[in-house]
Amino acid sequence: MKKATTTMKQTKSGSKEGKGGESPSQLIDARIKELQCWRGETLARVRMLIKQADPEVVEEWKWRGVPVWSHAGMICTGETYKNVVKMTFAKGASLADPAGLFNSSLRRQHQACHRFP
């Protein structure tokens, strides 16, 4: 199976292409397929929701393998780790977030600072 983290080159649109000419959308497809677990399913579901919310969203592939969704600037990234699928929203810290959904990592960092004076 070909890995999705291939060498990148810059395109005119600012998005990245893989060495074999894969589009960012194809690289995201490959990442989802490569995961073969709940993380791939979660990334695929979030991707679908983003596209439904903004049909004009542009998919990009940055930083050696991070899916990015943009429209007049970056909206969010979709990173996959061993135990989580992390969505980082460019303006997340400025959003009203009563449930703590968007700023959960900031809260953990803030709590950690208070534990170690």
C-alpha cells in the first residue's frame, strides 16, 4: 500500500501535491484508507460534515501529511494520533465554547500550569 505521506511540491493554488501528482483530496482519501480503523472512519465523517457545511471548502495537504480545510483562509486541520482524531480550528480559541469542545487542549494546558507552580 502506498503511504499518504509522500514528498510534496507546491502548486499554483498553494495546496500541496504528492510526488506522483496526487491531489490533496486523493492524499486525504489515502490517509483515511491507510488508517483502517475508527480513526479513518472519524476523519471521513468529519470531512463529510465540513463539506456539507461549506460546499466551497478547499482541501489541502500541508506539513508533511496534515489534511487542512480552507475557505478564504484556514478553517481547520484534521490530525490523527494513536488515541485521538484532533480537529484544530484556526479561530477555535475565540469561539464561545460552553461545552469545552473547541478549547479542550487549551484547558488541559492551563490546568497543567496551575498544578506545577
